[in-house]
Amino acid sequence: MGTRTSQPMTAVSEPILGGPHDRTQYGQHRTGRHGYLVIAADETFDGTWPYHAYFNEASGFRQHYVDEGPERPDQTIVMLHGEPTWGYEWRHLIGPLSRHHRVVVPDHMGFGKSETPQDRTYDASEHILNLESLLVDTLDLTDITLVVRDWGGPIGAGFALRNPSRISRIFAVNTVLPLAEGIDDLMMANGAESRWFQWAHSALVDGSFEQILGNAGHTIAQLMIDLQHVARPEIATPTWISAYSSPFPTPAESRGVIAFPRQVLKGPQGTPPGPPPMEAVAALRGLPTMLAVGMRDTALLPKYVIPAFKLSYPDAPVVEIPGAGHFPTEDAPETLLALLELFLQTSART
């Protein structure tokens, strides 16, 4: 596993955060320059996250990302996480892929090792602009292979619609790419049957929604395993629980994890974006694209996710992973890695 030596931002070995380490049940934290409580940049979670930390402040907060790979990579891969995870969910794929490719894995605002500013809406549109600031303004990435799961799909698609010339292919995992009419109807049907959204709707009605997600540091593992479905609950070791609980030590740091499901059920807090340019939609729908689906997902049901994908990509391959739930990155990382490597090989430009 290689680490890139040429970076525009600050590496973990430098004193990027102030204040002492605080070892809690949620892992190692520091108080950042802007007063936010964040996971310490050098926290490895017992060696399961051995990647250098880099930070981008161009969007007005400290956004964490990793950037691994050789100096002359074959491909540039950007991997986007979903709710309520962070880059940690891609840990099993980063090392093998970075032997030959450049692998960039950001944490969305309010997740992972990124800060959680208190003056943002956390609408998807904000995450898209943050991603653009990192990938375009700071790293100037081109010929990107987008690898997206869950909310990484809409955020990645939103970024791609604004920058279609920078995207070469898309590998989607248990997500929706909103690039065709009719997808909203399928997602409404999904919401009516999804255990995750049924719970979220009920919790909004009875007033427990923000209380439960505001204490995500205590509740997140159970929500992931029971409502979104981790098909292999034996992977939920103390280290695993610490890694996914650590971004949310207090309600103030839980704004991101609250906002995603609330946006689905109640709409964005800010002004909704207008329709994308049709030429950008056409460009993305013309790219090599593949969907991998954990068939035991109880949050985004495959019976709706697969037809939604086919609306945009009727001829693209769909691979069903029977033993995986909402998180194939956790349930079947070896399968996912093999599928992604095959996709990179078969869709490479000649």
C-alpha cells in the first residue's frame, strides 16, 4: 500500500489540531482549530485504518480525506460513503486498489474525521459543493472513477452533473443515481416499505428522531445492524463499534447523521437545486456504469433500487450479492473488490 508523497494539504504527521488527546469510549478525539470535537487525525482504530489523513479547508471547515496510491497510477478512483458511515467503510478496498491506482476517499461534512460546523443545513447540495471544492479546486482530479454507496450516489451524481468531463465511469453500490424520470416514484415506494425509513418516519412523528440520532455515538451500531441491515453482525467487534460511533460523541457532532434521513422525509432545508442540464445527464448516462447490490438491504430495497438504476442505465450490468445487506463494504468486501477490479479492466479506455 503506497501513500502519495505530493499533496496540496497537510499530512497527519504535522500539528494540524490543537488540544490534548482525549481517549474515550468513542476513540481518540481532539478539539479542532474551529472548536469542533473531531476524531484525532492519527487515530487508526487498532490498526484497522492505517491511512494518512489529509485535510481541505477550502469550504470553510476541515474536511478529511485519504489519498493513497503510486505516483503514476493506472486510474483515479474516488470513493464516497453513505449514512451513517465514513471513509472507514472502504478500508478493505483502499489498500489493494492503491497498489496500482490513486484512491481518494473523503469524509462528508459531519462524518468521520471531518468537522461538523453548526451553521450549515447539511443538505445534499452542500455536500456536493464541498466535494467539488476538494476534487476540483484543491486536487484538480480528472478521469475519475466514481465509486459510490448509499448517499454517496446522489452526492456523487450531483458532483458529476456539475463536472461531467471529469468523470470516466461509475461503480454504484446499494444506491440510487437520480438521472431519470420515474426514480422519485420508486423511492417513495421504497420509503413505504423500508425498515430504515419506516423507523425514521415514526420517530419524526413521536418526537424521538433527533433524540436517537443525536445520540448516534450510542445508537448507531444498532441502527446499522437492525434497521439498515449488516448481514454479518459478528463483524461488530468493539473496534468496529468504536470506529462508527466515534464521529458522534455529542449531539452537536450528529448534525450530519440527522440531516440525511430528514431530508428524504421532509425535504431540504435550503432552496432545492434546479433541474440539471440535459447534456450533462446524457453525458453521465453514456458512461460505463455498474451496480452491485447487497440483496438483504432493508434500507434501500433491491426491488426498487435495481429498477431505478435500469431507468438510467438499461443495458448496464447489475450484480446481485445474496449474502450482503445495506453495507456490502462490510458484508462482502472481497466480492466487492473483485467486481470493481473487473469493472476497471473491462471498461478501461483503449
